Amino acid sequence: MSKFKKYIWYGENGIYSNDIDSWKNQLAQLANGWSISILGFPSGESLELWQRPSSLLNKPHKLIACGFHGEESAAPWGLIDFLKKTQPKMLDQVNLSLLPLVNVTGFKDGTRFNRSGENPNRGFMPHLDDVKLSAEGKVLFQHADLLDRLGSDGVLSCHEDVNVSCAYLYAYERTSKPSTTSLKFRDILSKNFDILDAKHIDGCLLQEGIVFNQIDGSFESWLFERGAKNAFCIETPGLMPFSLRVQSQSLIMQSFVEQ
Ligand code: NI
């Protein structure tokens, strides 16, 4: 796949998927109750972290990350849908943190990689591959201890696969087979899409739509290896309608918080 091939969709709301101003405006309207910090300025853009400390003691710490790959834009839009539809009472059941959009230049351009041609979701574990960390990855890497804490009870990284018409997911769990959480995510994906019926995807073994415990240099794999209880990477299919993908992303985030 070309690093700079553009993928832009026209949403039902009359907004193009790479309309960063609309996306930022809509997100800003949902900031009530969140504490927002900037982790750094990779590729000349601010990389925001949103935190919502629960007022209730001993609630799980969960982290949702969106927009590592710029052409996978249903995830950041799905986050807005999720925040609009989820009651504050439900959000306060967890110590929830968000990375709303990691790769801002990729999102603006509709390209997978950032404007320098770096893959923001590789290079976190240098012993596994020889891909160097991207500018965005370096900022996240510098905040490893913080991210460990924020995602200690679960990490959800929201992606898409623009080349397929069926959905699947990656699951990282401390079990010998996918748990009910993984199966629930697959069920939610199956409401809008067929589940990818293949034995392999990107060189990984795929079983009934789930790539299980395949450690690679991705962000989610890295946080799992560092100790997160579990981590998931969902892939909605880019060949299917944008609105369905946004809806599925939102439903999975909701389920992740409710687990
Ligand atoms: Ni991706």
C-alpha cells in the first residue's frame, strides 16, 4: 500500500472524513468533565490526552486510542459518536482515558502514515522489527509509565482495514483462548459486517475473526507486554459504508467501558 494514498469518505452528516476542523469542533463540545493535556507536538500537531478520573474508588483504568493510521478515520469519528451517546454516569464507572487522534497529519491528508511517511503504530518494541518509532510513537514512548497506569485494566486501539469488506480484531489476553470480551467485540462487529473468513491476515493467524496474542511492534501489543491486563485492536472494513463503520466503532467503545 502506498504510504501517501488518500482515503477520504463523505459522511452522512455532510462532512468529509478528513475535515479536521469539524472533528475538533465537535470533540471540543464534548470536553465537559474531562481533563485535557498535551503529550507533545509530533509532526507539528498537538497529541492530546483526555482523562476522566472516576469519583468512585477502585474503578478500572482503561485507555481508548484512535487515529494511529490517518486513513482509518471511522475511529476518531466513532469516538465523537460514543462521547455524544454515553451518559456521564456510565463514563464515571471507569477511570477512562482517551488518545482521541494520534496521527493528526495522516487524518488531515487521509493517508495511513504521518506526513513524514512514518508508521505511527510500529516500532514500539525494537527487538521485534526494524521499523523506527514515528514522531507520534516517540511522544507516546516517552509517556510509557503514564500510559501503563491509564491502561492497566484494558487498552482499546481503534483501527480500520481499508482493503477489506469484512471485520476482524486483534486480542491480547492472559488466557489460552479469546475471552468473552473478545467474543463480545466480534459479535458487535458482526451486527454491521460479515466477519473476515480467512486463515491469515497480514501474516498473522486468524481464527474466526480474531488474531490472538500475536505480539508485534504495535502500540497495543507494547502496552500488553508492559503489563496491561488486556488489549484489543479492532478493524472495521473500509470497503463498507462509512456510517456503519463509525457506528461499530462507537458501539465497541461503549462495550469496552461497560465490561
Ligand atoms: Ni491501522
